[in-house]
Amino acid sequence: MKGLFSERGGWIKGALMKRIGFGAVIAAVLAIAIPLAVVKHPEASRGRFTPQIAVGDGHTLALTSTGRLYGWDRNDFGQLGNGGPLGGSFAFFGTPRPRLVSSNAVGRWIKLAAGDNHTLAIAVDGSLWAWGRNDYGQLGNGILTDRRWPIRIGHDTDWAAVAGGMLFSIALKRDGTLWGWGLDCIGQVGLGTESRLRSFVGPWDSTNRVTVPTQVGRDSDWVAIAAGGEHALALKTDGSLWGWGRNDLGQIGDGTFEHRNHPVRIGSDHDWAAVAAGGGQFGGHSAALKRDGSLWVWGNWQGRYTVQAGPPGVPARPPPAWVSRPMRIGADRDWMRVAAGDTYTVALKGDGTIWGVGADTTGQLPVSRTTSTADSTLIRVAEGRWVDIATSSVGLNEHYDSYGLSADGTLWAWSASPAFGRQESDWEMRIRYWCGKAGIKIWKVWPPRRHVPVKVLSLGIGPERPPAPQQAYAGWIGF
């Protein structure tokens, strides 16, 4: 793959990427009654992989169809995994062009996840790797030192799925067991620890750190996971929905506003198919799909409520009771995939179009205006044939980046933050940094917010095909 990126433009040359199909994957995810027995991913054995996107709090990673992993934007904690310098004046801005993440002993990746400032990935042999910020043990290697290269976590080779939250991580193994590690100050790891539950604005309780993967409960029938800012969601094989962690905005969905330090059942339905969790400066919310293709949200999904007092003279706005339970959005039954941001949701329909609902105050949903969508009004984000979506779901730095993967293998972005895979000259970064230090806003230098999708790179997905349904069981076909 030498020469895959242009030194000037920063674009992947799509012509160099091998075209693949998704037929085998689509057939697998459509089988609802898939058994728990997990085998090696057939595409990986043939050198083909499912393209994926993971978005953190200012950094993004993309997995190509060849199993190579690229990252861009923020790198102040080493979260890009390319050996970039930790700290320093310009580390916050990282690398505006996609760069190859250091390969490991295995050489290829099949699953990835981004926390706020750390990254997790599963290699083709089932081993777990992590890099980036680690002051609360969120990498899981038993120490508290940031890492700028991928490091292996333990010796197990049976990891199936990973998810990164704000300062914590969760994962599934092939045997259906659930594991968690990192900061557990509000129950987000799910171990049932009697933490000193705190308000969202720190300081975080450093005594509640779990520095190595620890099993959550004894159940072995978990099939899907999602991590938000400080809460997590999971599905079981029977289609039941569970949640734990922070809940002051109803983001867990159990009908209360009480924090939960262990998984609790959400409702009594047995037809949940996929979950997504978001959270950041304004608390967070959750979204999910049912097997009938319906879309559901709960928590602070409109960005209207906060449990913290705002600026002086601005009172807090506690949420009403109805946000603490799943609420259906629209009457359509053809939703295929869903991603949750801080206070907005992005979803993909069967016809390949992307839609959004929730707050759109700074361009999270690429429309010509900036406002919050009224009630449960859906906004059409993009036409075309899209096959996957991802959005920034954690963090405090107000990075609202969203990505769409087109059927032709190209990756597109829209954003409220300054850069997403865009080449930016050194002088631009220097001007932005020092003017920022002086409190001067240079709007002509700062890249504009993108209210329409713009192309970032090509992941080599191949010819146009319909999107694959995002079923809970999709996590089990990764090997």
C-alpha cells in the first residue's frame, strides 16, 4: 500500500483499493437466530475486511477493506497510534491528514472503537489492543501511562467487540461475557462498585479506577454493546436491552433518573436489534433499533435539558419523566443503522439515505440552518446510497463530527469542529494556536463548519450495494 496517500492532497487513491462485496456479511446479519459459536471471519481469511469508522472527541479512525487502520485530527494523548508526540503546543491539532496507525505483530485489524481520547481495536487473531490517554486505566494494561503506539492488552485471543466511553472501556468476548475497565466513579464500568457518585463536572474520583479488563457479572449471553459519555448499553441474545452508569438525564432508559452501577433491564421487550450511546458536555442520550426496523431514542436527545447550572443567572433545566424511557421516532420501519452523538441522533434507512433528529445548533446535522429540530422531526441529512454512519459520541470538547460511508467506498464528513481529514498547512495551525492563546478569533484561518457532507477518503468498499442491517448479532460475525 505504498503511496496510498497523496503527500499533497491527503486523499486515498481509490483506484488502488481492491473492490469487495458484502454478500456474505449481509446474509449473516439477516439471520436473527445466529448461534453464539464464533468462527474466524471468512473475509479476513481472504485478506478482505469490513470497512469501519470510529469517532472520538476530536480524533477519527477508519478501517479499510484491506484491514489497515488510519487516523487523523487530535493526537495530544497519542490517540492516533502513529507514534506522534504527546503534549506540546501543536499536539492538540494532531494530524489533519489520514495517517497509518502503527501495525502490530498481527498486521491487520477487524474491530475498532474510539473513546474520548483513547482508541481500542481487535486484531485479526482476536487479541485486544489500545492506545492514547490512560490516566484512569481506560487502556486496560494495568498502569496509568499514556501510550502513543498500540499496546496489547493481556494475552487473550477471544475478544469479539469493543466500545470506548469517556475515560472507560467495555468489551465482549466470544463466549458472550461482558468486560469493563477504566474510570468507575458513577457506575459506568458496571461492576456494582459503591462509587462516590458525583455530578458531571469533575473532579473525577481517582480512587474508582479499574486498570485491567474485569468481568461484569456472570452472564454469558451478551451480544452487543455501546458506550456513551458515562453510561453504557448492551443487548442479550434474547433481544432484551440493558443499561448502567450515569442516568441524571434518563439516558439509561429504565424510567428513573438514578445512576446504576450494574446492568439493569430496560423495559420488557425482547425485540431490540441494535444500540447506540452518546454523551459529552450536555449529558448524553441513547438510541436503538428494533427488529421491526423502528427507531427509538431516550435521554437528552434534543439537547434541551441539563442538570448543571449554566452561566450566572441561567437556571438548570431538569428533564421531564418521559425522556427516561425509549420513545419511538416516526412510524417508519426501514431503519438499518443508528449512531448517537451528544444531543443528536443520525440514522440510515434502507433506501440508503441518512437522516438526523435532535439538536443541530452547530452543524451536527448538515442542513442550511442551525437550530434544534422541533420535537421528533427528522431531517434528511444526505441523499444517495450510504452503507454506514458514525458520529462523535463522547467527550467535553464539543467535537460534533459525523461520517457517512458511501456505497462506492468513499468516506464523507460533516462537522461542527474545525477539521476532519482536511489538509491544513503548518502556518494555519500556528496562527490558530497562538491567536487562540491570545483570545483572538481568526475566522478566515479556522476551517469552516461543514453543513453538507464533504469527501474525506476512500475505504475501498467496492461496487454499490444496499446497506447491511445493524443487528445486535453483527458483533459476532467479526471473526
